[in-house]
Amino acid sequence: MDRSLWILFLALVCLPEMNGNVDALGAKHRNVGVRSLLRSKRNVVSNLFCTNQTVLVTCSVPPNQNITEIKSKDPVPTNVQVLVLALNHFKFINKTDFNTFTELVQVLLFGNKIQWIEDYTFVNSSKLSVLNLNSNEITSINNKTFLGLSNLIELNLQNNKISYIDRSIFLPLTSLEDLYLGQNLIQQIPGCSFCDLTSLHTLDLGSNKISSIEDNALQGLDKITYLSINNNKIKSFNFTQLSFSTKNNEFYTRENDWNCTCELKKQFDEYLKKTDSMSSCGADTGLACVQCKYPVALVNVSLAGLTEQQLSDCVQVEMTTSPSTTNMVTMTEEAQTESKKEIASNMTDATTSSSIPLTSSIKPSTNMPSSSPISVYSSTVNTANTADNIKANEFDHNILIAVLASVAFVLIVIAAAWLYIKKRPSGKMSTNAHSNYAYDATSLSLADSHVLNVFDPSHGS
């Protein structure tokens, strides 16, 4: 990082005074690609600075002027070694932009609006040692973005919009020493992401959205001198994968969502002991500072200062693994097994002997340890459950009897009705019967006629 700033300072200080050759300060801003600036006849660099066969080319003036169109008669020489394209409005980099510049050692592209870099852009830039892409809008990089950069020492990708990284992306960068990935949108660090970067000295992962760092993600970084995972969303981290000490190096862990558990405490203490490191939560250093965010009772408490007795899950682990607790659990399991056998036997007796009271067949287990309160309690609970089950079975039996009785009653009623209908006389009368009941008007007596006249209004009174 310091090397890049020094080169930029040198470029700005040593530039000759801008004169009539530059006719762009009042030009309207427009977004252009790097190739259009380097190759276009209208848009070429304005100044060259050459000394000791080292060519420094800049396409920028002091900040806040944002040159996007510069006119000059001088093309970019193919033997350029330091190319400054910072503080402009470039949006993309094509794979042909740097094809002819095989002598490039440093490329400074910070402060632009670059959104993507085409694959294989740097395949002919094997001498490149510094690539600064800080403060752009890059959203993704892949395993073809940095192909060819086997001698790259510093890669700065800070303050972009990168959300994903993995091992394959950095595989070609076998000489990399400084990697800056801070202020991005990275959410996870997969396993062995940096395993091939055996020369890495600086790794900045601060100010991302990292919630998970896999166990071997940072393993093998033996030469690291600066590591920052500050200001993320990390809850747990396997500190034992680290092999460097904080006595001679910088390790920043502040502003995370640390969940202070028994496991985290043991791993952190093991790391401090193994590497002879120190933990400091001071305002100035913050080295290996793990301040709890969870549980709520331990908010802002330093993990290094806690004892295992202060962590509730540590106490629970000790209780479950103590010999006395193990014996009690074993006795309880044996009592439950024996009780199940007794319940099965009692259920058989209850169903075969209905004349015996149901509760009389329930007997306490004689094999149950009498000295264990847990065993006695288990037997009592199982006995009560057995009585409830027997009562439920008896209730179901009564319901069945009631249903059968109802069916029998209905059948009896139907049979009685059928017999009644069968024995009743037929509703039809015979001809003789009708003749017996026939009336003969001529045989009526005078008295009968008088009676008829009374009820007949047509007759006189």
C-alpha cells in the first residue's frame, strides 16, 4: 500500500507543468474504457516522465479533476513500467488493454468506476508486481481474472462490491505478499481459501459481512504479520488453525458478533498458549480482542478474562460428564427397562382376570435400586401411567357392552313388531259380512222413521 502511494506521489510531483497540450479540463465527463484511452488517436496520455530507463506514464492530474479525455501527440510507449490511470471514470477493463505492455511492473487503477475485469486481461503481464484496484465498483472476480500474475506481490481490492471468494481465484498468485480485501460484501471464507498463498504477509478482511470462516480457511499462513477480521458478523472462529503470535504481529478481531461459548473459550485459550500470544482489548491495540456480544449477560466482556465457570454451557458439560451423574443416568435407564417389563406383565393379568380388581395386579419392581430417588420416582410415575391405561381399557369395554345391548334391543323390537303384524286379522271383509250389515229400507219401523225424520231437516216437525 505504501509503495503505491509513493509512486503516485512521485508521478504527481515530477510531472511537468500542464500547458496547452492538455485540452480536457473543461471537457464534458464521459465514461470510457482503459483501451479507448490508451489506443484512441484522440485520447492518449498527456505527459511522459522518463529516468534511468524507467518509464512512468500518468493519465491523471491531482484529485477532483477527473480527466476523461486528454489530447496529446505522445502515445503510450510499449515499454512502460508504471502506468497510473487513477481517479478517472473508467468502467471496464478489456483483455486486450494491456496486451502490448509486457514490461508493466505497476498498474494503479484506484478511484475509478470499474465494474468488471474481463478474463485473461493480465496473461501477458508476468512482470507485474503491484495492481491497485482500490475504490471501484467491482462485483465479482474468478479463477481467470488474475491468470498470468505469477510475480504479483501486492493486490489491492479494497472498497469494492465483491461478495464471494474462494481458493481458485488466488491460485495463480504464488508470489503474493499483501492482499487487501477490506470494505467489500464478502459473507463467507471457504476452507483453504488462502492455502496456496504461502508467502502472504498481509491479509485484510475487515469491514465485510463475514459471518462464517471455515476451520482451515486461514491455515498455513505462517509468514503472516498483519491479519484483520475487524468489523464483521463473526460469531465463532477456530483460533487453533492460526500459527502466528500476536507478540510480533498484528491480529485484529474487534467489532464482531462473538458468541462466547465454552468451545470458543477453549480454542481461544489454546491459541494463546500454543503461539505464546497476548490478548489485548485496549483502545490503541485491540490485538486478539474478542469481546462477547452473546450471551446478553456477557456483552462487552473480554473472552480472555472469562473463566469456564462463568460460561453456562461449560458448567452443563461438566455436570453431564461427572461420574455420579453417569451412574444416576444408568440406574434410571435400568429402572425404566424393568418397569416396562412389569407393565407388560400387569397388562396381561388385567385382561385375563376380570374378577380381580384391576389395581391389585400392579406390583412395584423388586429389582429396582432402592437407594436411588430417581429410580423410585420413575417406578411411581410408571405405576400411575399403568393404572390410567387400565382405566382407559375398562372404559372402552363398557362402551362396547352398551353398544351391543342397544343393538339387541332394536332387534327385539323389530321381532315383536313382525309377530304382531302377522297375527292381526285381515283388513278386508267377506261378502257375507257385508250382507249382514246391509240395511233394508222397507224393514224400518215407524219409530225408526221418526228418528230419521228428526235428523233430516227436509222433513216436517
